[in-house]
Amino acid sequence: MEINKAELSAATAASAASSKSDSNTVPELRGAEILVKSLQAENVKFIWGYPGGAVLHIYDALYKQDTMQHVLVRHEQAAVHAADGYARATGDVGVALVTSGPGATNAVTGIATAYMDSIPMVIITGQVPTHAIGLDAFQECDTVGITRPIVKHNFLVKDARDLAETMKKAFHIARSGRPGPVVVDIPKDVSFNKVPYHGYPETIEMRAYNPVRKGHSGQIRKALMLLLKAKRPYIYTGGGVLLSNASAELRTLADMLGFPCTNTLMGLGAIAASDPKFLGMLGMHGTFEANNAMQSADVVLAVGARFDDRVIGNPKHFAQVERKIIHIDIDPSSISKRVKVDIPIVGDVKEVLLEMIAMIKEGSLKPDTTALGEWWSTIETWRKRECLKYDHGKGDVIKPQYVVETLWNMTKDEETYITSDVGQHQMWAAQYYKFDEPRRWINSGGLGTMGVGIPYAMGIKLAKPDKDVYCVTGEGSVQMCIQELSTCLQYNTPIKIVALNNRYLGMVRQWQEFDYEGRYSHSYMDALPNFVKLAEAYGHVGMLIESPKDVEPALREAKKLKDRTVFMDFRTDPTENVFPMVQAGKGINEMLLGSEDL
């Protein structure tokens, strides 16, 4: 039966009316507006960024909202670092926004820094319009290709209709499993196009991505049996404990077992530094007792750590000693990567530790107290070496260790955050500031990025406006992102900068002294600015401290200036070296304890 013209026109009219009513129920939004709604749905409070042509529609959408604060940095690298510092201190996902081309490439260092330390971040990058991709357009680069090796995952959004779901996936990937940075690349036309907005997804399912949280109970039981039979047990923990917020569980386990503990550089604060069971940091600049215990232990419980090259030294030397290794990590690819593991446990550190604690409570087995007593007496003989003692000098020159010690004594009873850059000052901060709580020590451990100190401090100060944030830095590192002093003024983030100024690239100079017969090739800082005047030019307070007797008064004065950023230029001993030290290629217990060992 044929449809007549009247019926056809009636059907067309009904269809048009239906689509009209659909469009009335489903609002149409620009891609940029969907992005903003996605960020709001993820409860994002701060975004650090820098505008440019490819992200102007996004910036226009940000202008029209008032739930998120955008922080205008002075360099894209600092945007990612500041978001990274925020994420480290709070545990939330840090968000940064940069434009295409040089904006994205400037962000690469920050992305790689977060990737190496497993920090949850979402970095939104602008891109040239979809029709121009691959045509060498102005400010075009292959952001997805460039960032692929340094992200947990990345996305190129080709259709605004996919934007909400992509953002949901990005945040889910960034914060779950082993955390990490996720890049979302958004072409300019995608941020401009209007599409129906069906709301932000409440849940997301990703077939190919399903990290294991719960550890295998049989493996946990095996591990526990091995631990309780151990004669020389050792608990070795890393940044994974902090990322999993498992410090309380770790401390409970350590108290129940009474075993010695150590933290990596990234794990400081997981075990309280004031706990007698804590042997200090281990590794290249770790303590004598922590390193010797690691080499001599018969059972090592590794929790959220990855046997990094700076931690165990030469793997062949490490493998010379017969020991059993239990490794708990959420990332299966980290297990047995550098050393052979006897009992692997894949799962979230917190979940695994909770199950281990429950098993101890239920079971009747207890550690071998006699063997443990002997092990502790061996450790105490190592402790007596007092490897962190240093020569205070004649009172005519400031020792960098003394500055950090004084800072710790002054702030130890308050919630204080310490950021650092990379170099000698970083190691002195890690050695002499005793961290009793997690997420208080913020530094670049894996990539070792200079310039992170000020942006980290800036990001933390926004998150914790009532807490003191100190950036322990060197005159080399601080100049890599010193322009962010301008951002500190604009957004009223009064941080305190403790610059240990020895007029050298200190760690480079130290290696050149030890390994290159004192040929100080390009490690001397010949044309340093007047940091006091520079700080003042940026609208802050500058202090020059040249005498040991002025160290404490200067720090106290800076602390009193609650609403001002203070730059303290401490002129420290240029000849001072970081000890203990394990030289490249040496075993973890083949340590230099001072210049007399050279």
C-alpha cells in the first residue's frame, strides 16, 4: 500500500516536532563548556595554566564559571609542577591547562616528573583544529606522540560528543591503580563545536583497564610465614605507601612485628622519623645502618617500592647475599624488574597490609624474639657510627646541614610542608629534616627535576593556606623557575624559600671532586644575581644570611611574616659534601662516610 502525500508530510512534521522536543530536553553546549562541567563534576578546585590560541574557547568558558580557581603561571613547566605539588600534598588529582605546540612541549618536563613518581594528574593541552592536524600548522606538534612514553595514558579528542566520557576516563585512569599523569589533547574546533550534552557519566567501564586492588590471600599468608620465621627481617618502603594512604597500616604492622624499617627518598614520613624502629633513609645518600641492614637482611618486605638504582646500588653486588624478598606493589610490571622476588603480591598496599594485620591477629605465630634481639644489637652497633654527624666548623661559615636542622627544630611540632629542588640541598633536607608524617616532603625523586621547588610550594600553599610551606633549594635550581615569584605575589601564596647558596652546582661539583680529580667543568656559578634585590623586585622580602649566628633569627623572622613570601639567601660552605655516599657502580654497603674515605 502506497503512502500518499498528505500522510508523508504529516510524518515529516511529526518527526520534526519530535526532534525539536528532543533538542528542548537535551541542551547543546560547546566542547569547552562540557570540559568545564566535567572538571566541576570531578570536584576540581584549582587549575594551573597559561592561555594561548588553541585554548581560548576553554579560557572563555572558564571566565563564565566561579567554582574553580585558575592560576596563571609564568611558564607552562611551572603549571604542571604546581599541579603536581598540589596532588602530592593532598592526594587529589592535579589539573593543568596549556596551549598547543610550545605550550605542550614546555609541559613535557612536568609530565615526565609526575610520571616517574606516579602522581595522579590530568593535563589538558590545546591542539590545532582537526582539519589542520598533520599539516604543520602554526603552533602544531604531535602532543600524543611526544607524551606517549611519559604518561599513563593519553587521548586525542576528535569529537566534542566524546569529551565528557574521555574526561571521566582520564580522571579514573589518573587516580586508580598505580597513579600517573593523563594527557587530554583537545583540538580548537572540538572546544568550539556545539553538541548535545547528556550529562557527565557517573561510572565508567574500561575492559582493557582493571587494576587489581585485593592481594592474593595465599601469597599474603606465605609472606607472613616467611616474615615470622626470619632471623634478620627488614621492612623497606617507598612512595607507594604514601600514594595508597597506607601509612597508618604500615605503622601498625611495624609495631606488631617490632622489625626495623627504612624509607626511600619518596617514602619519607611513611614511618615516623622519631620511631626507634626507623633506621633512616636508605640508598645512595642513605644512613650507614639503613644500608647495612638492607644488605645483611635475610627477609626483606618491600612495600610500594621498586628497588631503584639509587636505592640498592649495583644489583650484582646486592644479589651476592642470600635473602628472601617479598614485594607488595599494585603495578605487576614493577615486581622482579630489577631484582628477583620470591613472593610477589600484586595489589593495593593498603588492602594487602590490612589483610596481613588481620592474619597476625588471628594467628598464634609470633616473631623469633631471640633472633630479633640479636639483629637489633647488630643494628645498634651500626647506629653508633653516627653517620650523619658533621663538622660544625669554627662558627665562621654556615654549614648547610645546620640550616636544615635549625628549620626542623623550629617547625617540628607544627604541620609543615617542605619542598625541595634537586641536588645537595635535596639530600641534606631528606637527611636532617625528620619527617614524622606522610605527604609533608615534596620532591622530584624519579626524574630528578631542578626547578620544581617554588612551583611545588606554590601549589601546596593554595591547597593549605594556613600551613607553613618551605622550599629548600640551591642557587642553581631556584633560577630554573624563579619567574614564579611573580605568581606567588599575584595569587597571595606566601611561601618561604631557604636557598643554600654555595655558589656551585653542588652535586655536580661533588662528583667532579670525587670522580674527575677536581676538574670543575662548568659547575661554578660565576654571575649570580643579588637574590635579595631580585626578591624585592618581585614584591617580596629578601634576606642575606652570611653568619651561623644569624641562621636561627632569620628563620624565625621569616616565620613571623605570615603573609609575605620570603627569600632567604644563606651563604653556605662551598666545600661541603653530602655524606654518606655510595658511588656509582658500588654496592649499597660500600659507603663513603666522609672525605677521609676517599
